[in-house]
Amino acid sequence: MYDPMGTVKIGDIALTSHPYIRDLKILKRVSEIGADGKLFLIGDNEADSTDSRTLGWFSPQQVKGKVVCRWK
């Protein structure tokens, strides 16, 4: 299992499980990390994104990985 604590920081893009749609994975940018370690994730298209503003905070256990490079 991926351990995000200490490796995911504000600004990183996290791969996480959708909290309500079991088989759906989503990519969101880490906007805040709470004192309890929970993550506030925001989509880059803020005007049209389903993210922590509607889904709430994500637990570290929901994080499956993070984006480490971009392929053009």
C-alpha cells in the first residue's frame, strides 16, 4: 500500500479513490493538509471540478499514489 504521509505535500497531484463511486479513481491537487493528516484536494479546473469542496476531506488511506512526471 502507498504511504502518502511524508511524501505527499501541498501542490502534489494525488491519485485517489472516489469516496462514493467504488471503482472510480480521480486525480486532484493537494490544496491543504489538515492537522489530522487528512487531505483537501482541488481539481485544476476549479469552476467545473468535483473535489473536496463537495466530497470533503480525503484520508491518507484513500491515496493510491501521486503524479511524479508528465508525458507529452
